[in-house]
Amino acid sequence: MTYSRGMEDEVDRLIEAWRRERPDLDVAPMEVLSRVSRLARHLDRARSHAFSTHGLESWEFDVLAALRRAGKPYQLSPGRLLKETLVTSGTMTNRVDRLAARGLVERLPDPADRRGVLVQLTDAGRDSVDAAMADLLAHERTLLGGISERDQQKIARVLRELVGPFDQENH
């Protein structure tokens, strides 16, 4: 077996053990997906660190980031926020309440729907999400530091193909 850059990782050791113990199983999918799973754990830690540095939980960042990506005036309907963050209506109400209590978002009347509201990012919310995003990107650059830009683009393309069908199910 040949390893990239002559390195053996924990997944290689797991696969070798499974092949030894269960030679009847094709464990090839684990070579990719176990690494994706391990990478996801590392990314979760990097995200948590970047966000906690700015007093945010991951879910808070997700809501604030959805509003920030919306562009000026940084507001979305609760329904659109649900689609952006993939949570239930009750969960989103609770999250908006908690973010509003912290002064990171505010509810405004929806001019297009007298009964509706819009959730808008406050200046404090924008400052928090911008700083957390900058820190997150610095952590992610470090994680990808040993991989060429060309290889990063190749990995992104392959992962897009892998994740695409799952994303289609959610839209």
C-alpha cells in the first residue's frame, strides 16, 4: 500500500485491522469517509475555537452568518433563515429570541407583509460575525496549509460531487 508523502494515518491502521479481521468485507469506502469524518471533527473544533473567542456558539454564528451573507440591510424573514440554517421553526424562534436578547439581531416589521417580521443583524452582530469569520478562515488556512491550491480545488470538486446529492434532498 502506498501512502501520500510516505505517511500512514490512523485510518490506514483501522483499515489494515479490518482487512485482517474481516477479509470478506470491502472496506474501501472507509478510506475516504473515515477521513472525512475525522476531518469534520477537526473542523468542528476549529469552528468552536474561532467562535468562542468572539463569544459565539456555532448555532449563533450560523444565524448571524446567514444574515451577513444576505447583504445590506442584513435582514431575512424567519422562513428564509429556516432554509439557510436547516432548523425547525420552533428552534429558529428560540434562537432569534436569544440573539435579540444579546443585541446581535433585532426584529422589524416586514413592509411587504403586515403580519410578518424580518430579522436584521445589528452593528454588534455584524462585528461579531465578521471577526469570527476572519478567525475561522485563518484556522482553515492553517488546516489546509500543506496542500497546494490546485489540490485544494481538486478536493473541493470531488467533495462537491459527493455532497451534492445530499444537498439536493434538502432543497
